Amino acid sequence: MQIGVTGTSGFIGRNLVPELIKNGHTVRVLMRSKNQEILWPEVEPFYGDFKNPESLVDFVKDLDVIIHCAGVIKALKKEDFILGNYTTTKNLIDAINTAKPGNLRRFIFLSSQSAQGPSNELIPKKVEHTPEPVSWYGKSKLMAENYIINYLQYPYTILRLSTVYGPYDRETLRFFQYVKCGIFPMPNGEKYLSIIYVKDVVKLILMLIGNENSGINRVYFVSNPEYTTLTQIVEHIKSLYGKKRVLKITIPEWIFRPILKLSETFARITNNPTIANSDKANELAQKYWIGDPTPLYTETGFKPDYTLMEGLYETLVWYKENGWI
């Protein structure tokens, strides 16, 4: 198949594209400029601007599947989240509707559990529950979802990813670094969260590509069947390091909010976006980030290959081999 992918320089894109190539697909990647490094010689680079829908029309022509990985997880202000997650998606959808690619079988959007928002208790959120995002990251992802559902003239699948970890991920890298140092900060105490290894996300995408009738016009939470806790993650990583003790320190909200606000102010002064900001503080203040993936399993037959321990082990090996730790 001819597959178009956005956001290929990101964490998930870097894991996805090699597997698409390995499975015999022709891959067209959207790139911002000719100065951007082409990571795989086998791909067809296409240079376009998300701010200009007309520049995307030729990108979507003749594609069988489009996988929209591009997005913004850190920004200086809410308008940047809206631009990076909603407007870019809107412009891509408008380009598809304009180009009317005759072969397009599916548009796959990598959204986030943040679009739904957290649970108030230890009961997983369901897709049919009213979304209550607590951050502009989540709100902008929800805006993008709604535009796809209401305006895209082709089949779609929206994947609300839970916490995703694995090779190339710099966010969960911090977990390994904290445990290695023997001190693990826990903003607002224990957290309950849905989680999944990036290779299982890639497996799901390949499954959807291979079965054009599966998951059509559906929104799914994507995670392992069971949720986990920060403590369990710490214990697993501690075991992998062979450490006897890691000190877990609860950081109250009245402490971490001013710290992240200060980080945000510094980021604006230096014009260097950071994920350590007030928007992220709204998410860190929540206790339950758990979603219900049952419809994904029952409707598509998807089953993750990796347990949490297996995924963390592979991730640690990759970090070590690539000099990240």
C-alpha cells in the first residue's frame, strides 16, 4: 500500500516507519523543509506546510492510508497547542477533502487519552463518557477529533493513546533516570494510569491497515488491558537496575505548580517551549488516568504482545545501547 505518515521525526513515528517499510508498504513522509534529515532512504519525502492546506493536497494524492502522528506536546501558550494539534489536523482534513484521493481507505489519527480527560475515581473512562480535558493539550486534541468526525469525507479511526513508552521516548526516560539516581518524585502522590509499549501501538496500526473493515469510524482507548501505578513502574525499573531501594517523594500540588509556572515563564523568555508548564501541571494534579480499552480488543481482535515488565526491559536496553542512559 501507499501510506502517508506525518510526524515521522517524533517518538511514535520513528518506531512506526521502519515497520511499515519492513511490511512492504511504500511510505510517503511529510517534511517541513529540505533541511530536515531524511531518516530512512526508502521513504518518499514530501515537503509541505501544515499552515497551508493547498501545500498538502499533493501529499495526500494516491494514498491508500494516512497516519497522522504529528502534534504538539509542549507549547508556550494555548494558541500554540491549538495550532499544533487542531489547526494542522483541520488543514490536513481539508486537503484530503479537496484532493479526493480515490484510493484512500482510512485516516488514522493518533490522539490522546488527554482528549477524554482523567477519571474521578478508580473506574476507567469510556469513550462514550462526556470528554472533560483538563489541559489545552487535551482540549486541542479533542478539537481535532471532532473535526475529523464531523468533516472528513473518508473512513477514519481515532486512537486515544494512553501513556506510551519505548525507544526514542524522552518523557518516560526520566522515570529510568530518577530510579537510577535512587530518588523518584511523585507529583501529588500515587498515580493510576493506563499504559502501553510503543511496539504494541505499531502492531495495532499495522493490524488496522491490514484489515480495512476493522475499527472503521471508531474512537478507541489504546492501552494494556490492566492499568498500573507509578509505584509498580518504579518497582519494575528498580528490579531491572538491581537496586534495593528507591526513595519515592510525594510533591504536593502547592509546590509543583509554582515550580512549573516558573519553568513556563523561563521558557517564554527564552522562546524555548517546555513540557514542564502550567498546562502539564493540570494533568499532573490528577490521580486517575485510566481508560477502558475493551471495545478495541473486542472489535478489532487486537492483543498487546508485551507485558509492562517486558516493555520496560526492552526500553532500558535501547536507552543503554544508544547512550541515553
